[in-house]
Amino acid sequence: METYEKIVMNTEELDDGSAVINFDITDDYNIPTQQGGYVIARKDEDDGCFYVTVFNADGDVLSETVVPFKFKE
């Protein structure tokens, strides 16, 4: 019997406006078999930057990228 796994991304918004993307591996019946980690993206109005932080399945920070932004008027 052959099994199929796929990576599923679930997105939700936190109370502070940050976006969280969870990565899970699921089996044939869409039941999560492994947690792959998650990404949090947030915007800081005070310093004018987006922060994108990548975590592994244990919650350890793997990387954080800071990108300045300026919207067109």
C-alpha cells in the first residue's frame, strides 16, 4: 500500500494583527502527522518595517528578516 503525505499551510490572524502560517505534514486522510514549523509576519508602524520570523517545530527561531516599507501615496 502506498501512502501520500502533503504539506498543508494554515493561516490565521492574531489579536495584534500579525499573520501566522503553520506548516504541517498530513497523511492520506488529512490528519497531521508532523508539525513542520511556522512563520509569523508583522508590521511595525513605529519603525516602518515588516518583520518575518521563521520558527522550527520546537518553536526555536531559525531566522528573522526585517524589511523597511513605504506605501505609495
